[in-house]
Amino acid sequence: MTEQPELHFLPVAGIRLAVGAAGIRYRDRNDLVLVELAAGTDCAAVFTRNAFCAAPVTLARTHLGAGAARWWLINAGNANAGTGARGLLDAAASCQAVAELTGDPAGSVLPFSTGVIGEHLPVERIAAALPRLLGQLDATHWPEAARAIMTTDRVPKLVSRQFACDGRTATLTGMAKGAGMICPDMATMLGFLATDAAVAPGFLTACLHAAVERSFNAITVDGDTSTNDACVLAATGTLGNDPIAAAVSPDYAAFQAALDAVCIELATAIVRDAEGATKLVTVRVEGAASHAEARQVAYTIAHSPLVKTALFASDPNWGRILAAVGRAGIADLAIAGVRVWLGDVLIVDGGGRAPTYTEAAGAAVMRAPEILIRVALGRGESAAEVLTCDLSYDYVRINAEYRS
């Protein structure tokens, strides 16, 4: 079993968390998290765009648009996806169970689930565990919560940052889970972030979307987008600052930089922890005609199972990278203008193998635990980066045994 790291974090004023073992799927481990948000907290969220989105995603969207959120209810082990009308009823019943115990409206509860698709949520187990969780709410329970939301993750993911805001020190803390079924449009991931700074609701959403685009939507493990992906950000306003309300706000830059940093670190941790992964790989495409074109080429390389298996084997099979660039859908790509590097080693120049390239130099780069694949298209000034990983025997084993 992977040794669990010590998690360093900063509590966020206005946020209390509790964890418990509801026996949803796992035995002898916590699998349920309840998070209390202080009155007046503003929330923003980004959800999966998978057409078969899970019942909790549908309900969380509805609740978020209807009023103030006071609670997050998160379960691991059961996705409550592919469960039809009953799934929505079960998600609603879980929210109602929180409402009956707290006196808050059911619509103030945002539900999140992760785990096996197609099985009905054991609402009665969740409801039975909630009274214990309500009695254990505490601002310091972020590490326990980060572990409780894990599924195939090997390690929990928890990050904190502080930033200057209105002459005070603001805190931002976030946790995430995810190791497989990771691809943009919200990469199987769940992310939960909170700050004590006050941020205007509409602007909070804009800031989160910008951060997600640079982080969780710039990673891929296996090209699969989950039914349950969600990233939610709470701003409790307990710091007492004037709300950050626009890009011209004096504290906007510091807040956005902290939010970007937390999201990027969590996204990187997800790829490092990818199912069966042994290598962290950055694919950088530059010299593109547009940012969209650069991302298109980068994702084609990052999704290629042939490239990913070569990475696992430490095999500098550069023909696979070149083939991926060629099939990325750039209709008028001039092959003679394309150059490709492994780390600092130029492997392709002028449409073919670079005269200075040696297999020994390529193999030395591929043996490293962190690898850069850099492609220059020679078409413009735009660039994009995507984080990915290799594809190993263990990825197949983990996913073959997932429901065992």
C-alpha cells in the first residue's frame, strides 16, 4: 500500500468538515464527507459536460442556481450515475436527510458522488451516518476529507495558499480526487476549494472558469471524461474585505494567481497519481496558428496509447509522436516546418529524423520520471501545454478489477 503523505494545509474561516464511514461500498474506511459553509458564503462550480451526467451533478446544478449553498455532501464508492429517475430521487433524499437534521432547506445542500456507475445509492446508510458527522464538524478536518473522497487514488491531494487582500492575509485551500477517467471537460475528478475572501458571485464563477481552463481542463490520463466531474469554489467572506468584483479590483490579480496555483498543483497531483502511472509527461506545442490548434495537437499526442505505452517502456519511438502530430487534423500542416524534441534532444527536423539525433540520447530522456515532449509547428506564435502520463500494465489491471 502506498505510504500516505503528511498533508499540510491551512483552515479556512467559515468552513467546517466532518468525515465518516457509511459503508457505501468500502469496508473499514471513511467514505462520506459533510462540509458546512458559513451563512453568506457564495459558491461557483464547473461540472462535467458528459451527456450522461450523474444525478448529483444534475441536482447540484439546480440547487446552485436556486439559492445560497450551506452544505456540501460528498460520497465515495458509488457514482449514482446511469441510475435514471431513481438516481435523482436518491440524490434528493440525501439532501433532504441533511435538511431534516440542520433545519436548512434541502436546496442549500450540494451533493457530489464518485465511484461505480450504474448502482443505486444506499441513501439509508448515508442518512444513518449523518448525525455522527454533524457532531464532528471542525475546521481542521481537511486531510481526513481529502482521504475520504478517494477511489482509485493512491494518495490524497490537498493544497493551500495565502494571498494579500484588502490589506489582510486571505487563505485559499483546495482538495481533489482523481486518478483515472481523466480528460478535459472537467477531467473523474472532484475538486473542492474554499477561501475566506469575499468575491462577488458572478465574478467568482468567472475566476473559477479561468483557473479550471488552465489546470483541470489541461490534463489527460486516458481520454475518458467522467459522468460525475465537478469543481466547486466557496468564498465565505469571513475575511471582511470589500468583495472582489471585477478584473480591475485591486485584489483580483492576487486572488486569481492563488486560485490558478492551487488548481494547477491539484491537477498536477492528479496526473502524478494516475492509475498505474510511472511518469509525468508535459506535452508542449508551440509555433501554432492559434491556441486551439496547439491544444488540438497536444491532446492528440497525449491521448495516443502508442505514445503512452512507449513512454512506459522508456522507448524513444519518435515515429509515434510524429504520427500523432500528422493525424491531429491540421489540414494544411507543412511537415517540413515541424520540429520535435524529447527534453532538450532534437529528434525531428525538416519532416524527418534530425541529423544530430541518437537513440542513446532519446532513451536517456525517456528513462526520467518527468518528461517533456516539445513540438514546434512553424505556423505562428501560439502555444499550449497538456499534462499527461504513461500507460502501464497496472492501468489495465486497476480498471479490469475496479468492480471486483
